[in-house]
Amino acid sequence: MSETIFHKIMRREIPADVVYEDEHLIAFRDIAPQAPVHVLFVPKQDFATLNDVGEDSAIVVGRLATAAARYAKAQGLAEAGYRIVMNCNADAGQTVFQIHLHLLAGAPLGRFGTP
């Protein structure tokens, strides 16, 4: 797998506003937020796209989702609502090829997919 900006953030070679980290994942604020709260949850295990996650590694995706939910609850975002998004490959908008989950919140986000 290719080296990504996320790998450099994990090694602290590039600064980031890290909001959570454990042995499995790191979470930090997006530098180009699409909502008032926009946090990226990135596994420390390498997978370029969601297509690369096999049944034997599915727990990785679960960890991302549950970490995002815990973060939303801790920040008081859960009751009003939040969105989690994973893009897979270029046509879906994936620009960094290390799987990651976007947590978006802090304002009404509208219907998904409307122009």
C-alpha cells in the first residue's frame, strides 16, 4: 500500500488536531471541514479502500463506527444527530487511499445526495 498523509499524521510527521487515539485507530479534525464538526476516524491497519477489507478484518470497520458513535455522544452530538460516511474509490470521492470514516455534525445536514 502507498504511503498517505494519514500515515504521516499517525507518525506525527504532519500536525493534526487529534481528538482520539488508541491502539487501533486515530481520529482528528478534517482540515477542510464540510460541517461544523468534521472528524476523520482512521484505522492504524492498512487498507486502501473498503473493497480491501475482508471478512477476517471486518472488525476494523466496526471499531471506526463505534469510536465515531462514542465521540458523538461524548461531544453532545448524538441526540441532535450526526452522519458517518465512508467513500470507496475516486468516483465516490475518496482522495486519500487509506480507509477512513467521516463524522459530520453540528448543524442540520439535509438529505443525503441532494444537489
